[in-house]
Amino acid sequence: MKKKLSILIAALLVCVLVVTMLSGTIFGAARRPSSFKLGILLPYTGTFAAVAKTQQQGILLAVDQKNAEGGLNMPWGKVKIEYEDMDDEANINTGVRRFRYLRDQGAHAVVGQTWAAVALAINELTIRDPFPYFPVNVAPLDSYRKGKMGEATYAAGYTPWTVGYMAGAAAINDLGKKRIFYLGRSDSWGWDIKAGLERAVAQYGGEIIGATEVAQGTSDFTTVLEQVRAAKPDVFISAQFGGDAISLLKQCYDMGLNKEMTIFNSFLTNVVAEGLPLEARENIYGMHFFYYDLTGFEDQETVKLASEYSKAFQDKWGTPPDAYATIAYIAVQELFAAVERAGSFEPAAIKKAIDDNPEFMTVKGPARWREDHEPVYEYAGFLVRGKGPKEAKHKFDYFEVVSVQGGEKVFPPLSELGF
């Protein structure tokens, strides 16, 4: 009897040992994943599809470059990056549903969004349930107010307020244009740009002599442009973006406004430049998040980084990187850097890694994360001038960089955001 009991106890001990070893293996594997799963969520269909495509290109270049190094450098070894790419269709319900799907299917982080409304809805989920989320759009000012940003949500772009401030500062200080007519958009994008513009005008001594707004998707600007002409401003600053900007700038040229005043689109992209006839692009001004050709720019380290990035991008995709491609590229690079510093995929650890080391270098120069999870770029926006048929040397020769705006002064004060 004693012998049988001894055998039974021994068997039980063996079972306990095996279970313990298996549990350690299972939970150890969970703590030390063999791959990092990145969710990509962008509007590949709908209004913002062209911009989303450039964002995707920036993300995939960053993934490819990190995987070429062997993957993420984690305490348990090199970890390759895998990704799942989905379409949010520029629809809030679709975006939220697919974000949840990516998270529930084991994504360790999600990057994406072009339309701010989808990004705001997803961010709300991360407030209640912290998750590494790096939106790659230009988010409304209100989303940066204290308590409005998820614990591990970090936005690599900035707000339209900064776009407006930079446009006003550049128009007044760099171009000497003080009498401003502003055409906004009847949403947070247009209202925030106007608020930033007003701050710059008050600070630098300009004057907004006229202002109006139109809805996104407006295609006929004739009535507005007649109003602008009658006001006789020094500079016409507009908030229109993407296809709307192309329509507006074409009509400015067709109506001859380019000969009567300076035309200034607040946030230019290469996509807009490509959509304009060379004659209509000539001497158009605007702020650009990143322009691939920084020839003559005084910061040689930034010039080198921008050139290397632009060459890698063009080698892979056949076109220079655009503004939103670069926002996405920077976002993914900083996500990966934070994960490596944290030595963990956990949201709290990633947040701590960023908060403890807020300064970072980008392909557009130095930056640092602020308390509102917004990056302050030393070179936040480049003032560019469009090249016409006599200047453009090749099909990608869109702009000349005139000057730069950046630093804390072009960002909304933290005190006004509740910090």
C-alpha cells in the first residue's frame, strides 16, 4: 500500500513539474513574442485615398528598414515586424470596428488615419483601454487638451492651429504681406487654422481684412474669389486641402488673382503640386511639413538625413516622399524606438519610455514630445514657393524652400490646453 502511495505521489509531482514547465514556456513566450504585430489602418477608399496611399508608403518603408536590421532589438533578441493592413474607408464606424479587430487579433500597436474624425473616435477607445496608437494625421486642437489623449497615443503630426500660425508668421515676416484675406473650411480644420492665423497676426502686426469659409468638397470658388479680389489683400491665405486646394488654386490662376496678390495655401503637399498645371503652380506659396529637396538649407545634419530618407523612398516607390508619407514614417520610427527603449510591448512601458526620453531626431530635424503627446519640431514647417515651367527641371521639381518655421512658439501654449 505504501509503495503504491509513493508511486502515486511521485506521479503527481512529475505532473506538477511538467505543468509548471509548460506554463513557464507558454507565459514566457507571451512575454517574449517572436514577432511584433503592427496594425495599419488607413482610408484606401473614399475622399482621402490618394493621401492614404502616401501614408502607407511611409509606414512600409519604416517597417522594411527596421526588418532589414533584423527587427526590433528587444531584451530577448531580435524581433521581426509583421503587419496587417486594413481600410477604414474614411468612416467612423468602420474605423472603430476594424481597430477593435486588429487589437483583438493580437496587434501590439496600430498606426493610421487620415481623417481626424476617425482618429478621434479610436483615441476615445484608447482612453478607456490603453493601447499603443500612433495617429498620422493633423488632429484638431481640442484633441490635445489635458485628459483628451490616450495614455499611449502619440500623434506625429501637429494641429491645424500650428498650420495657421506658421502661415501667418511666414506671410508677414518672410514675405512682408500684412493685409490678409482668409478662406477657411467650415469644420475644425478651418477653424483651428484661423485661430492660429489670428494669433500670428496679433503677434506680428498683420491684419485680416476679410474672411469667409466654405464646406469641404466645394468645387466652384468663383463667388468667393470675386469677394477676395474686391478686398484687395496683399496675400490670400486658404485652408483648402487635397482636391479642394487643387480646384481653388486652378481657379485663382484662371481668374488672374495670381497677378494681383500673393496666393498662399496654408498646407501644401506634393499631391497638390502634381494636380496643378505648371503655370498655375508658379509662385504659389504655402507651408510644407517636409520637402524632399533641402538644397541650401543651413542644418547639414538635417539635409543629410532628409536626403538619405528621400532617396530610400524614391528607390522603393518611384516618387519623392510627400508630407503625409513623412508624418507616417516618423510615427512608425518613434513607435519602434519607444518599444526598444521600453524593452516591452506594454502600453505603460512604451509611455514611460517616451516620457523619460522625449527628445528625438527625425528626417526633418530635431523634435521632442510635449506633455500633450504632440511633437515640437525645430523645423515644423517649410515655407515653399511653387516652380513654374521655366524653373522646374524635372517632373518632381515642385517647390523651392524659402524659409522655415518651428520651435515652441509655433505650437499652442500648453497652459491654454489645461496643462
